[in-house]
Amino acid sequence: MGQYGVKLLGQILSRSKSAKLCNDMTTFAHFDESIYEAWKRYKGLVWKVPNHGLPTWLEIQFFYNKLQPTTRMTMDAAAGGVLMSKDQDEARALLEEMASNDYQ
């Protein structure tokens, strides 16, 4: 395989890996774990694909939608309504605060 074939193969594998990581991010599932553990794991998935092109509000929406119902209710109560009614900066700050409090 010539140099162009190797380069093309590398791009295809890179795209394939990126697609898998994006899929992992968008199909995130909250299992029997704390908010801290879930948020940390989700941020790790997002970090692995820095060029995913998704807006921050959509990243938060994916995370929020996959939380267990009781965890989502806790988030909404902390938000004083529905977490997703907050702007993306407020929602992210609340998630960070709740995860930090859960860790402590």
C-alpha cells in the first residue's frame, strides 16, 4: 500500500473511531452511580471527541435525558424548575456544583 493508501486508511480509522466515540456520547446511559460518577464519565466521553461539533446545550440535553428519573427530579428541584429551562452556562454550572457536592 502506497503512502496515500496508508494516509486514507488512517483517516477512515480515525473517522470510525470518532463516530464510535460520538455514538457513546449521544447514547450515554446513567446506571446505578452517583451524579458525580455519571457526570465525570460523561465529560470523559465528551473530552475524547473535542471536535464533535455539538453545541453545549445539546451535550447537556443528552446527559439530562439519560439520567434515572429520580436523579432527573433531583436536578430539576435544584434548578428550581426544569434544568433544561436554564441557559447552557447555568445548567452546566449547576451540574458541576451538584457533582461536586455529591463527591464530598
